[in-house]
Amino acid sequence: MANLALETESTLTERFQTTVPSPVRKALHLGKKDRIKYSIQADGSVLLSKLTEEEADPVLGDFLAFLENDIKKNPAKLQPLGEELRSNVSSLIAGVEFDLDAPLSDEDE
């Protein structure tokens, strides 16, 4: 294990969220909207690093590859989205507004 340079802690909220401590943000050169990568080791320890733009989500990549292969193998199974399903989905989200860039309220922290 690498030499320990600094140790810090944070607390999980009821929604399993936490604030990345300032020393960690500074060490990783994190800014607002930056993404964090968690690497879980076999011994249960977790390495935290800044996710770079070049890194792709392996789960999403695998899922998209699965979809691509399935569509190529079974093109006849593709169906257009029917009006009934479209209407049902629209009714489920009617009036729902959200802003992914809006900060969390104190209640949500």
C-alpha cells in the first residue's frame, strides 16, 4: 500500500450522498460537475480518482454492444413505439419538472 499522506472523512446522508472533503477535491483537482471513479479492490478498499473524459462507462458500453448485436441478429423483432405506450409514458411524466443542474436543497443533503 502507498504511503499515507493524508486521511480525512465524510458522512453519508440518509440518501447515501456525501460531500467530497476539500483536501480530496484539491488532491484530485476536482471541480463542479467533474466525475469520480471508484475502483473497488479485492481486499474491500476503494480507490478514488478523477474520471477523465477518455474513460468510458464499461457497463454502458457492454449494454450498448449487447443491444447492437441483438438488433443485428434479430432485426425483425424491432417494433415502432405504439401510440398507446407513448400516451401512457407521457401521462406518467406529465407535469414533472426537474433540473439536473440545480443544487440540492438542504433537505436533500
